[in-house]
Amino acid sequence: MWRSLCTPLKPGLRAFTSGSVCQAGSEWRIKHGLSRSGTEYGPMTDLPDWSFADGRPAPPMKGQQRRRDEAALKAGRVLMLTNELQRGMERWEGQQSALHRRREEERASRLQPKSVRTSTPPPTPTPTPSK
């Protein structure tokens, strides 16, 4: 009976997971401030693989040039969106100050009462007797 419950795995069968092998360790890398994978950015990706013996740098490789171009495009987009956001904030602040000024002007131009009313009404005249 015990043998029927514990059947050994057949040789050649392997366990599998539903997660991607490419993402193995990505959570750990993100927690520690690194890229999701080891090939996105960092010194192993961004620096040249070799240099000349006299110290001159190697010409940039295609991947390095592509990453540099992509980074420049992203930086340009970030700059454009930041400027757009700044202009929008300035416009909104201008609209708010204009609205505040207009409300203050309306409040100041309201009709003012001619006199201050007291809490008691004025006395009513008494009729005079006729002769």
C-alpha cells in the first residue's frame, strides 16, 4: 500500500513553474535599487567591453549607441512634459489670481447701505386731534 502512494518521478520529467525564467530574481533586484534584469542598465551594460592598450576608449557598440539614443529621447520627453506641466501650473495660478481679483472687485463694488439700521424701529407719529 505504501508503495502505491509514493511513486517516484520518472527519469526525464522535471517540475515546471508558471513564472518566467527571465524574471527570476527581479523582485530582489528592484528592492535593492537595481534594474529588473541585469541587462537593462548599469556598468556591465553601459560601459565598453574593452579599450585600446594606450588608454583610448573603444568605439561605441551598436547596443550602447541605441541605449544612449533611447535615453536621450526619454530625457527630451521628460523635459518637454516638465515644461508643459510648469506652463499649465502658471496658467492655472494666473486664472486663480484673476478669479480672486474679480471676486474682490465685485465685493468692493456692492451697494453700501445709506445708514446703519438700529435694532429698534423709529417712533411712529401720533395723530393730532382736530378742532
